[in-house]
Amino acid sequence: MIDAAFLAAMPDGATLINTARGIIVDQDRARCGLVTGRLSAILDVTEPEVLSADHPLYDLPTSWLTPHVAGALGSEISRMGRLVLDEVQRILARRPLEHTEQ
């Protein structure tokens, strides 16, 4: 969705914010705009998620990476904590996990 044409149409100094899915942004094309300083980005999600420790997006002054927390503010954090505890109890009881990555 956020491809080379979309990024080229963004005005100089614009900030790209992605809290949806990493795959919707062409990160290589976005990185070009970030390297030149024409664009900034706040990325709550990346492709892949999580980026390798040496990925160039970590070092760009125009790029801010957050640990996929955009949807986890306020009461959401309590729900997520309960979910984690439930999964740990399943592990300890040697039962299958309810939430696994497919």
C-alpha cells in the first residue's frame, strides 16, 4: 500500500507513521527518504517484526522504532498481562498454548 509512488507523493518533511502491519510499507523505498532526511518515520511495526539488531533503521536519526505498542495502552496492558499469565499456566500444566503464531 505504501509503495514508491505513495512515498514520492509525500511532501518534504512529512512523517510516515505505521501502527498497522509492517508489510504494508515498502521499507526499502521508505529508507531512501529517511536516509536523505526528506521523510521521517515512526514505525510501531516492521517487516519482519522484529528487525535484526544491525538493521539500518535503528541508526537513522529520522527513524523511530517502537515495540508494537500502539494498540496496547491503558486497560489493554492489563488484558495482555492476564493473557500472558494464562499461557504460562498452560505451559506449567503441559497443556497446549491458546495463542500461537501460525
